[in-house]
Amino acid sequence: EAEVAQSPRYKITEKSQAVAFWCDPISGHATLYWYRQILGQGPELLVQFQDESVVDDSQLPKDRFSAERLKGVDSTLKIQPAELGDSAMYLCASSLGVDREQYFGPGTRLTVT
Amino acid sequence: RKEVEQDPGPFNVPEGATVAFNCTYSNSASQSFFWYRQDCRKEPKLLMSVYSSGNEDGRFTAQLNRASQYISLLIRDSKLSDSATYLCAVNMRTGGFKTIFGAGTRLFVKA
């Protein structure tokens, strides 16, 4: 069964440092999502790609977060500089289309100290 | 008011019980609906899509009520392994499509 891959699984970083997460969606999935999930809450969309284009980044803190999907396949989410409040689970998901079911990767658990 | 709301629970039920969760949404232009299951410190996993006519998968039944703007999930004959958080997801047409997740309903099934 095809899966969404993410790395790293865990990341501990000091505040003000840069951190990057990588995601490889299920092959053929044109839509890719990055979510942030805080314990006890549902996933919150940070950015959504359709192929290589950003279609929604309204909730992305653009002063410190950036995301790219240069060839329309894998994607990178970067935080620079990291802040204590960025500690959370960062989830990547992919789907065949914008209104279709989404499949999640295992996530990256970020701890900022 | 949140765009997608769920009762956080927890729901504590004995094995074999039937339990139901609701999820309300505020945007009448919502197009597609899903239930996900999330185990502690794991990623959400798709449980089932919710169709207008309702759908069933084994012990799980999902229904959509567009008039009252909610979806439901019914679990029959609960198993210990059903203990998890159940998230609803709603795709809304807001220019493009946007997915909003509820905060989840926590279920504990006890022996």
C-alpha cells in the first residue's frame, strides 16, 4: 500500500534555529498539504499545493515559515527562526484532488527548547 | 463559532456498546465529508468518506444531514481497539476548496 513519507520523525531544536521538514506524497497525488497539530486539537492547514503551485497559504506565518514543492512531487517546509510556540506535530498529507480523501504521513514531532 | 465542531468527550463505553458522534459544520457550501481515526501520538488515518446517501463499512455507519449541517458516525459492537480520537473533516468551497478538521472526539472502550 502506497504511503506518504516524512522525515525526520522527531526534531529537537533551540529557539532561533532553522528547521526543515520533508514530505514525499503518494505517487500521482497532485494535492499536497502541510498541517500543524497541537495536542488536543485537530490538524490546522498551513499550506496547500496543487502540483507545484500554492493554492492556500492563508494560515502560514510567512515571516518565519516557507514551503516549496518545486517539481510538483516532494515538498519541504522550513521554519526560520523557530520559536517556542512552534512545538507541535507537523503533518503532511496528499490526495488525488482538492475535494478527495487525504492520506497522512507519520508526521514530524518538533520540540523547540 | 467554529467552522467545524465536535463534542470532545471523552465517551467512555463498555465493550459491545453502540456509540454515536456528531460533527456540525457552519458553511452550507461544504462539499465533501470524512471521518478519520487518530491514535495517541500517531497520524490521522482515513476511516470513511461520508456520502449523501449514507454509507456503512462493517460496524461503522456514517450519515450526512445537509439540512441540519451535520455528519454522524455510529460504531456498533464497540471493541477495545476502537479506543481512539475520531476527527471529522469538511471540505468547503471558499473560492477554492479548503479542508477544516474538527478537534476530535475521544472514545474509550472498556472491558
